[in-house]
Amino acid sequence: MKIKRSMEYDGNIAPEVYNLLHHLPDEVLHNHDYGKGHPLAIYNESLNRIGKAFSKVLDLYEKHNSYNEFSTENHLKLVEEQKELLHSLHAHLMTVII
């Protein structure tokens, strides 16, 4: 399946879910009743977490030319950063699905 977005047809090239969340009327939201932020803010925070996690993993790879050059300490750090990346991706999917 190919997803196409255009400025002319969609108004922006953001994912459909962004447009949906951006245009939710306040009267259908109950986020304040539960002490939560606007759904669009939650979505954006989730994307930011993924971006930061990807950046940390890529930075670690960039510091070393080869996976074999990782010291034990850096290898453990890489594993922790990869775990955060996977957790952030999982959390984002669960946020979008639920």
C-alpha cells in the first residue's frame, strides 16, 4: 500500500493522524477531566521520544567505525539506547492504536 500526501489535497504532508488530532473539537475531549494533555501534544511527545532515541543510537554508531570496535562499556550503553528506542517505538504504536 502506498500512502500519498500532498499540500494541495491534504493541506500539509503530516501523517493523517496529525490532521485528525489537530482538528478534534474541544467538546469531544475529556483530557482535562483526567489531568492529561491534548492528544496532539501526547502524539508529538511520543514522536520526540522516538527521535531522541534514534539520535542517541546513531551517535553511538557514529563514534565508532565498526560494531567490533565497541568497548564493553560502550556496548552496554548501545544496548540500553537500543532498548529505549524499541520501547519508544512500542509506546508510540500503543498510543496511536488505543
